[in-house]
Amino acid sequence: MSSKKVQTFFFSTFGVVAAFAIAIVVNFIFSTVNSRIDLTADKVYTVSDGTKKILGKIDTPITIRYYYTQNEANAPVFLKNYAQRVEDLLREYKQMAPKFIKLEKLDPQPDTDAEDSANLDGIDGQMLQTGDKFYLGVSFSSLDQKEAIPFLTPDRERLLEYDLSRAISRVMVAEKPVVGIMSALPVMGSNPTPQMMRMGQFQGAPQWVAISELKSDFEVKEIQLTAEEIPDDVDVLVVIHPRGITEGMEYAIDQFVLGGGKLIAMVDPLSIIDRQNNGGGNPMMGGGPQTSSSLDKLFGSWGVTFEKSKVVADLNFLSRMMRGSQPEDNLTVLSINSSGVNTNDIATSQLGSLLMPFAGSFSGDPADGLTKTVLLNSTDDSQLVEGFLAQMGGQAITKDFKPDGDKKSLAIRLSGKFKTAFPDGKPGSSDEPDPADGEKKEEKKEDSDHLAEAAEDNHVVLVADADMLFDQFCVQVQNLFGARIVTPRNANINLLQNLVEQMAGDANLINARSRAIRTRSFTLVAKMRTEAEAKYRDQIKELEGGLQETQRRLNELQRAKEDKSQRFIMSPEQKTELEKFRKQQVDTNKKLKELRKDLRREIDSLQNRLKWANILGMPAVVIVLGLLVGLIKRQRTAAK
């Protein structure tokens, strides 16, 4: 073997061994460092700023016990992969607060101390098909406080960071948050009226299920609309249909928000429950007094516009309702699906369907220093209709329905530094001072506790419907052998619970975003479909107009007959009109069929082009790069 070949063999072998050794060393070094780079567009794998602030405020030791059955061969692979991602996130938490967080990883095998520990911590083992239990949960403890996530289901992976941060936040607080409830509706229940007692009904209306559910997790206090202040211990104030609210209470809410209190306000342009309580009869029938509620002074200060007399009608969220004995489609009773829910927000990301009867909408640009996040919205196929028209039933709205192409905001969150809506101070306290004691009044004004601006960022949630919390619209209640069985109809109560839970916890929890995956929709395809549907509706309207005109013409000819005995025999004029209509109908149907064919053909062509571009795009790029590299090498070889 020549020296040149030996040298080549030596260097090539040495190079491979050296590269292998370097790879081992680099891998060993980086295996001890729990770090990663998030290249996703939405930063899905980056811990949020809210979580970082929560961890930064820890001042007492917190023990996190991570229970994971590691050697269960029959466990699904996706659970094992998810368990690894959970552990990675927990290690990131420990790195951010190494002095206070102690992370323990336990393997609860059958009949072991780890399994006993899991049971004591409230961690549930899920039964596999083999009969064995699989544990995947986390417990948190600090001093006398304990919190547990019994089982980490992959279905909530998008909320994993929020769940962990919420648990840490809870073990740092010793008492239950206090939730204040203020409403013009009998949400807390009501005593029987004298009329009810005369009729033999000695029991009043029960407490709404939504309030009962809140009481299971929070301390709930009722606050009257006529009160002048909000108790100091209230953490979250829930205002439900504040009809008739006094200016003094609106000022109290203003100061409550500026002082750091959290507000959830559910206003209503047409409260059918309030109308029913005031003698309006069946809430789904017309007639009766119309009621609405708002917080005019506060909304104006925050840059929010709320139409108190108009409700949202949506072609895509219509509900099938009974009107009398006949079913009908009602566009103003909104059955909201995922297309109307903000899946990138913690409070709404896991919601299912919602029902909002006669909901209003919020518009306008928020005031300086505030930002707006839309939580619930209508679709583009919607418009605002007058409340009195909505009471007349679905057909009255459908007849002249014409969408304006804008999405309506049904629920929003305002965040930032709020400013007072009462710059002159408390209403009724800014009168001119008496000259005799003007100096004393001036001193009293200077010593006032009036807040003009919030010291820190705060959050307010506004919902454009209050009736959605009434039992009829959110739960099904049955009495079974004296027991009251409650079954949810939708996610209405879940929405309220999520909002209160989020607001009652650490303020930074609101900033702990959901790890939601944004859908990249085909906007061009959607636009084409919307335009075609608009043309389709115009054609239908034209056809119906022609039908009505022909029917009117036939009726006129029928009434014009002099011989009443010939009323049921068609005249030549009627036959001519009928033939004309039939021809028009056939021509219109042909045009509609051609329109639908052209629509499908164009959409299919566009989708096929996009599909092939995605399939062939990357291989084409690789081939081109390979050819360029080969060409460059060939040119360098030729130059030598």
C-alpha cells in the first residue's frame, strides 16, 4: 500500500473518530443544560412573562412532586411523550426559582411508598386495559397549603403552563378569594311573593346554578345596586344586568377598578328574564316591557360603545326555537361554536358551545393606556337589529336580514392602566363650598381617597349578555327522588367560572397565555365562498320577488273576473302569467346550477394548486440546492 493511501486512510479514520468523540462530548455537555430554542411562530414552547413574574414572587419553599409511572409497558406512547414534555416544563420552573422550588420525581409502582404518597397527595391513577394503574399527576405543597392536579391529560396540553402556574399561585395564598355579586335579576334566589303565597306557592325562586357553582370554589357576597361602596375584602366583582344602577355605585365600581379590584360586567340590551319578571310573560314570545342595562359612565371613559337597544343576529349561529307550537330558526338566539371563541385565551380556549339569547355587542377603540382582547365574537354573516324586532320572532328578522360583513364583539377584556370616569370626584360631593367653612371643605377635598388613575395595570371583562346565566339557557334541572340533578346544556357556566377563577388568582395568571395553535385558514377560499353565497342569496331574493309579483298579478286577474262562477278556472291572462313565471323559474335554476358548478370548480382548482405546491415545494427546493452544490464542486474541480 502506497504512503499516499496510508496517509489518506489514517486521516479519514482519525477524522471520523475525532468527529465521533466531539459529538459525544458536546452531547454530554448540553445534556446537563435544560435549554431550548423556540422557533415556532407563536412561541408555543416559551414560558410566558406572566409565569415568570409568578415564579419571581415566590418567597417560601414550594415542593413539587411529579408522579409518573415510568416502566408501564402498556401505557400509550403519546402519554409517555407527553410525560416527558411535562417534566421538561417543570424543570424550567425549577431553573427560574431554584432557591424556593424543590422538584421530586416519583415512580408510583404498585405497593410502593411512592404509590402511597400519590394517594395522600390526591393523585389519581388511570386504569389501563391490562388492569394496571398509570399515574401522571403533580402535587404542590407550601407550608400548610396543598394543591394537586390529579391527572395531566394531553387534551389540556395547551393549558399546561396555566394549570401549573395557577397551582403554584394557589399554594401561596391561604384564604379563598371573595367574589361580590351585584344584579338586578334574582340570581341569589328570591322569597315567595304575596301573590304566590295566595296561590299556595310558599317557595320562592331558587338560586341560579351559576351562583351555586361559584360558591363551591369562592366566598360569595351579595352587593346591592343601591349601595354606595364595595367591601374592601372583595377581590372580584361580578355585575349581572345592572339595570337601575345608581351613579354612586357606578362611582364605587370605578374606584374599585382603579384600586386593583377585578370586574366582570355582564350587561344586556334586552333582558328577557327581567322582562318576564316584570310581567312580560313567556320570554320567547313578543310583548311585555323591554329592559336593558349598561354602565354608561364607565364605558364612555374606557372608550367602549354599547348599543342598548340593538341585538346581534347571525346567520351562522342561529338557534332552532319553538314559537308557539311551531319551530323556527332564530338568528338572535346565538348558538356559538368554536368559530366565535378565542381559542388563544385561557378563559375561552377549552370552551364548547355557548348560548347567548338576544346578546348585544361592544365597539369602539379603547381609551389611551388600554388594550382590547376579543373573547367572543359573531361571524361576518351578522348584523345588528332592533330589540323590538327581535321580539317578533325569527321570521321577522330573516325576511330582511342583510349581513354587514363585520364581526361583532360579544365579550371583550380591557387591560392596562384605567383612569377615572369621575374626574370631579364622587357624585354629589363637588358642590361649591360655603364661604363660612370653605377652608374646611377644601382640606376635606384634599384628604379625600379619590383615585384618578390606577397605580398598576388591571383587567376588566365585559360580556354583552346576562340572560345566558339563567338556568333555562345553561342547564337542565331534574328532580330525582327528591334530589336536584343538574346537567349542563352548554359551556355558559364554565365561561363564568373560568373568568372568575382567572381574575381571582394572581394578576399575572391573566398574562399566562394558552399554548393554543393558531389555525391557518384558506382566507382566499373563504372569501370566494362568501362572495358566491352573496350572489346566491341575491338570486334567491330575485326569484322570490318574481314569485310574489306573479302571485300578485294572478290575484288581481282573479278579482277582476266578472263571472264569480268562473273564479276557479284560469283565464288566458293567468295562463300567460303562469307560463312566464315557470320559464323564469327554470332559467333562474339553471343560472344557480352554473354558479354552483363554477364555484366548486374554482375552489377545487385553487385547493389542488395549493396542495401540489405544498407537496412538491420542499423536494423542489432540495433538488435545486443539490444541483447548485454539485455545479459549484464541479467548477472547483475543473479549476484545479
